[in-house]
Amino acid sequence: MRYLMTFSYDGSKYNGYQKQPNKRTIQSEIEKALTTINNNCFVSISASGRTDALVHAINQKAHFDLNINITCDKLKKAINSLIPKDIYVKKIETVSDSFHARYNVLAKQYIYKINIGEYNPIEKDYVLQLCHDLNITEIKKALKYLEGTHNFKSFVKANPDITDYTRTIIETDIKEENNILIISFLGTGFLRYMVRNMVGLLIEIGLGKRKSEDVITILNKEDRTSSGITALPNGLYLKDVFYE
């Protein structure tokens, strides 16, 4: 039986989602629990995509197969009883054997949180502590230039294995809640560090170091060195994954 799992996690104490030798990762913790539940027959999970070290997820998705018969409700409870408390399974549902959590994705949404108020040590692992005013009007303009289908090579580290840097950002938004800016990106797919590099540029624009119109030039250059800083990982969240 194939299952689709929706889960959240606090990434601040992990070396990212993807399993790595001798490192604590989200994937390894969940697979360990599922293998126990599956009568110690190894279970591999396939997620919608990986998140890097210190990055969080609100609604990550992954599929896996089990050899045993168990209801979705009991499976959810069993997994949550075995995994660390900074990971939580929110929903389990059955899917067809042809379903794939990565290849069937239609869109993903990421959000990035920035504190523009006073430094908050309690939230330092969950919100970028910029602690500086930003020009939100200019950031909104810049976000509109990022929307649509573009070659995002300027926002990704060069990689010979990547042949296509074209992605579509369907919608962007920015809002402020108690001195926390929340920037959101809804897109058909995202390359590694792409969101953090876009946020880095937006911060420079908000600080007045660049103009919103510079986004057009940077996209056209297709050169990572033109786009500026990479925002820290702690403010980034995978908010949701969408399927047909």
C-alpha cells in the first residue's frame, strides 16, 4: 500500500531534510520510525523535494510503501510516537501505486520571515533578525518583476548537472505582522537556494542598495554574481505542496 504523508518540522537542529551519512536529518528520523512500524523491513520515503539545513517546513509531503495493513489514523499515531518532537505528521492518506510525491507536484509555496523590529533572541532560529526598516513598496515592485516564467540562473549557483534554469513563479506576496515581514512565493518549482537568493536581493532593494528595476537586468544577465547575497536559511519555510 502506498501512503502520502503531510508533515511539519523545525529544521533548526537538523542537517537538512535529505539523508546523509552520520548526520541528523528529517528523512533518516522518519525512515527509522517507519521501518520499525513495518516489522523492521526498511522503508524509504520520497519527498516533494529536499530542504537545506536549518530550513523549516509547515506542510512537506512524502510518499512511502508499507508491507503491513494499518489504518491511516493508526499509522499517523504510530509514527508520531516514534519520531522526535520537532517533527510532526499531520495527515496520512492512501494514494495510487503510481503516485509520486516529487514528480506529481503542480506547485509549491515557500515563505520567508524577516524581523524588521527589535532583535528577538527567542525567534533567532525561525525568523531572520535583520532589525532594520525596509522599503516595502520597492520590494513589492521587485516581486512583480520576479513573477512569470524566467530563466533564474542568476539566482542559483552554477551546476553542470542543471540544463534548464527556467521556472515559473505564479504569485508573490508580502505582508507585515508585528514587525515581521512574510514574503511568499508560489511557483511550479524552485532550484536550490533560489528563494534565499531572491530574498537576499529583495533585502538589498528594501535597504535602498538597489532598485526594484534591477531585477530585470539581473534576470537577463543569467549570472549568479549579479544578484547579491544569499539570505540565511533560518527564515525559510516550505509552506505547502500542491497536487492535481
